[in-house]
Amino acid sequence: MQITDVMQITDVPDSARFIVDKEGKPTSVILDRDGGEAIISLLEDREDIQIARQRSRKWRTGEGWTPWEQFEKALDADAL
């Protein structure tokens, strides 16, 4: 799949082949390479979005930030 190619999640079922048990219940799925790569890409994008949202929440609340005064003291202490 080239970077210019776009595959939507709706395209994946066209490439899916389901393995079923004796009762006809799906037990496994086989995807072609493009379908598998599309799913992996979508999952990675979702993970990236979740990380960005978490970091954005921390930024808004100031969580993980060092107050400037504390940073200045640390700089002064390191300079000695």
C-alpha cells in the first residue's frame, strides 16, 4: 500500500475471509495484506489520538509542569 493509497475501514470487509466452526459461527478471520495494514494503521491512529488527548488534559491542568521559580532554583543549584 502506497502512501497515496487510502483504505477506509469499510473497505476491509471486502478482503476478509471468515473461518467458521461446525455451527457456522465465525472463529477466525483472514485478511489480505492491505486489509491487515489498514486495520493496524487505524489502531495506531486511535492510540495516537488517545495519547494526544491525555497530554492535552495534563497540559490544561498544569499536571507535570514545573513552576518557574522551582526551575530557577534548580538552575541556580546546578550552576554552583
